[in-house]
Amino acid sequence: AAGEGQRLSYAGCGWLRQRLVLATLSGRPVKIRKIRAKDEDPGLRDFEASFIRLIDKVTNGSRIEINQTGTTLYYQPGLLYGGSLEHDCSPSRSIGYYLESLLCLAPFMKHPLKIVLRGVTNDQVDPSVDVLKATALPLLKRFGIEAEGLEIKINRRGMPPKGGGEVVFTCPLRKVLQPVQFTDPGKIKRIRGTAYSVRVSPQMANRMVESARNILNKFLPDIYIYTDHMKGVSSGKSPGFGMCLTAETINGTILSAELASNPQGQGTAVLPEELGQNCAKLLLEEIYRGGCVDSTNQSLALLLMTLGQRDVSKVLLGPLSPYTIEFLRHLRSFFQIMFKIETNSPEEEHMGGEKVLMTCVGIGFSNLNKTIR
């Protein structure tokens, strides 16, 4: 166990997931103070408490102490254990909020992880289950995590506010990660997507597909958008519809964009045509930002590079999101690792926005929990 000297202290409620995930991987205890101390309703929110319970489930021997008002959290990580688990996520954030962190931890468990998550599958805040399935899984495979047994399966969809969705995530173990050189995104060859509708007319999905195609067909012939209309038990508890689009390049880069309708009883109603158009425009914007990893998965790519073998990894990213920038700071404090960051201006490339080339030497992280058979 790490001594008190290695304990890291933070203040404030921001970036809670990053801190707990990196603490778990590095084995360093964390103390977070002043969590919304000045709010009328101070302390941890229900979705954060649910996230802490989830971390407690996938580890063995973690010590978690929260004071009475919920404004101070002390976390001493245990070993990543894994196994078959179930977790009910708080409906105020989508399953993606929990899944993003599980993707970082799952390859390093003692037993292969198989977890059933219940809650909201698609909302307007977090990356949806569809996007993580389309973009994060191929990224994990690139770092040497076997394709067999790595999957995200959507059994039921659940829209906010009531949720009712169910997702199964399974991930095999990995002893060490391989370094990657991923610097040429390549040209886009096809666009795939899913238009889903739950507890509304199945026509909604077709209307979204048509309006998205009107925009995207100008650029590319190979476009296929599935319609996914779930009814009965598998449609969750609230009505809604939305769309997730992914663009795939010849080199296997996958860029994504998504939109979901407003939750029932909140905000103005959105027309499916508008939503389809806007989602297509978002995808074009993501393609303009470019890079080899889309903005949703930047932090996952940087984490996997950090944990790789003691060899050089390079990945070309689009402009860094604020979440990623904070993640780089956390990587430095937990793992003492610095990235070399070079910017390529678009004039050199004639392609889209400014790109950032991230280079680092992995720390040679090895999964000590994995049972050797």
C-alpha cells in the first residue's frame, strides 16, 4: 500500500472520474475536499455516489471514506478484481458516464469483466452507448486487446428522464499493452449510423435518416444508416429518439457524432428532420477537427499510451478538448509522465482544423492482478 506521502489532494467536484480511475490504476490514495461546499445542496451528487459504488464493486479491498455532508472523499484503491457484476446507474447521467471509466480499467482486472449496466443509454450529456461501441472498442483493439470477448451489447434502450435501458459490457484481460504509431488518419471511405426511436412512431427514425442523407450524400456514396426501433419491454420507460453517426477512414480511424431528442417534458420538441440534419453537420465538424481518434476518446487513447510498454507511442489528435487537457495534468501527477505535444497547422496538411501530435514513452504498466494460468 502506498504511504501517506504519496497521497494526492484535490479540491472541488470537477474531474472526479479521472481522479478515481487514475488513483485505481496507479495505486495512489486520493483525498478530495470541498466538493460543492458552497452550494445550497452540498456534497456528492447521486450519480457520483453511484460511480463510487461502481468503483467499489470492480475492486477488492478499496477503502472509501465520505464525511457526513459528502463534501470530502478519501479513496484508497484496492486491487482491480472484475468478474460478473451488475450495477444500476443513476438516471441523472447516462450509462456512458460509467462505461467510459470502465473502458479504462477493464483490461487490467484479475478476472475478465462482464458487467450489466442499467439506466439511461442515450442522453444529451454523455457519450452514448452506441458511440462508445463504435469508437472506443476499435481503439482498445489497436492497443492489443483481443477482439474476442470485447463487446458492448445493447439489450434495452432507455431515454431520460426515467431510463430503463440495459447494456452488457464484456472485456478480456491484457498483461501488457503494445505501443502504437497512429499518425495518419487517412481519407474517409464510408459512413455508418444508427437512428433509434423508442416509444414514438417508427417513422421518426426514417425521417432522421432521410434528412441526414440529404447532407452526407453530397460527399460520399457509401452511407448506410440502420434504423433501430425498439418496442415493448426493450424500449425503456421514456419516449425519445436520436441518431449516432460514424465515419470510417481507409486507415481505420473512426470519428463519431450523435444527437438525442430533448427528454420528455423538458425544452422544446425537436423535429426528427432537424435532428438528422444537425447530427450530419456535427459529424462533418468532427471530420474537420480530424485526428486519428475522435474527441470523445482522446483521454482513453492518452491513457493507453501512458500505460504501454517502455517504447514510443505516437497518436495524432484533433484540437484537445478541455476534458483531455485536464486529463494530461492528472496523468502527470499520478504517473509523472509528460507528453511531447507538437502542433501541425492546417496549411501543411490541407486538411481540416489544427492537429496535435502526441508522443510519449509508456511507463511499462503490467497487469499484476491477472491470474497466470
